[in-house]
Amino acid sequence: MHTSDAPDDLHIPESILTGLLAEDSVGYETLRRMASVSHYNQWIFEELAPFAGSRILEVGCGIGNMTAYFLNCELLVAIDRLQASVLLTQRRYQDWPNLHVRRGDISDPSLPAQLVHYDIDTALCINVLEHIEDDVEALGHIWQILRPGGRLLLLVPAGPYMYGTLDGALGHFRRYDRPQLRKTVELAGFQLVQMRYMNLAGIPGWWMNSRMLKRRLLPEEQLRWFNRLAPFFIRSERWLRHVWDIPAGQSLLCIAQKKA
């Protein structure tokens, strides 16, 4: 698997930028800013990579921030419901013949039939499920696409108590806790392998910006400081995990499997 940082300079053509801003201006700007937190993105990859197979579906690729980390697999199929995102991701990684980027909405009941021939063994769904009103249906479509024994690698925002203006601006229907996410995954037909909270250090910043200051975007300077301090936070959380079942975090990471 790829382990270097994703590209920082997106070189977005004016036509694609116009499309991104027209379709989802807050979402695009958030993704652009999150491209700069390279240590955090690398951390997500390192947590998920041990469970990833060789034929991967990325659900909701956005502008390709996480796509780069999984490019060395045999096949990577990246989908997004926004055409401008598809065009940008295609442009960013046009030199990778194993990458297939196409428009697709995981809520669409016709999508599984369009993708099942790829023989997918791993589905990535990173900060996407919270945007979908019927999350059980969406996961059910992923279940249909996966081969028997295939795995779902899921990352979602955690802590319903943290839901605020940032979530609303991004179109989040919810933030999850463990029982809610377990129920959602199992109702979709998956068998839970493991679930844990992630990014304990991110709670104060999200709470302050979303609940207290009522912001719609995370400030870029805060994200720069978070990225500088992230290696310390990551080491600390990994150490804590050996001695304590960490009961909270900004995100929930879930690994689930389609029974063979």
C-alpha cells in the first residue's frame, strides 16, 4: 500500500473548480483544508491498511484526499456522486491505470449491479455514511457489491453530543455512538469484527468550533497546528489503547465483514 502523503497542490482547472463550488462549496472547501492535515490522513490509512485487500472500492472519494494512500492495490474503484469530484480525482491520478473513477451514489439501488463485476474484496467508506439519510440501505448496497468474505472499512464522526454547526454545514444527518453504529452495520447484514474510537484529541477543537463558536468551517490555522501536534497525539493514543479501552473520540472506526 502507498504510505506517502497525498499531493498538497491540487492544480484545479477553473472549470472543475466552478463545478465543485456550485455543487457543494462548504464540502469542497472542507476537503481542500483537510488535504493539509497529512499526519491525520496518514493515521487513518495506517489504521485501515491492515484490513484492506487487493480489490478496493472507495465510496465517496471526494477530491481524492484518501485515494492516494490506496493506489498500490491491484484495483481501486473510486466513486462519488458529484461529477466535479470525479473529474478532479481522475485528473489527479491519471497516471494510475489500476484506478477506475466513476460517478455513483451508494444510495442508488441500481449501483450494486453496475459494480459487482469488479469482484471487490474491500469497501472503504471514510467520513461518508453520516451524509446519507438511510445509512442502513447504503451499507446494504455495499454488502451486495462485496464478494463473500469481503470487508467494510468504515470511519464516521462520533459523539452525538458534538453535533453542531460544522456538521449542519457539511450536510451530516448524524454523529454516531458505538451501539448505534453496531446496530446500523448489523442491520445491513455485516458481521462486526472490531470497533473503536479514534482521535480523542480532536474533541475539544470540534466542540469549540461547532458548538460554542458556531462556525461552518474549521479554521486553517487551527488545522495547521493540529497537523504539527498530530504525531504526539497519535503516539499517545496508540499507547493509551494498549492499557485502556478509550471511551470517546472524534471518530469511530469500524471493521466489518460479509460472511463467506
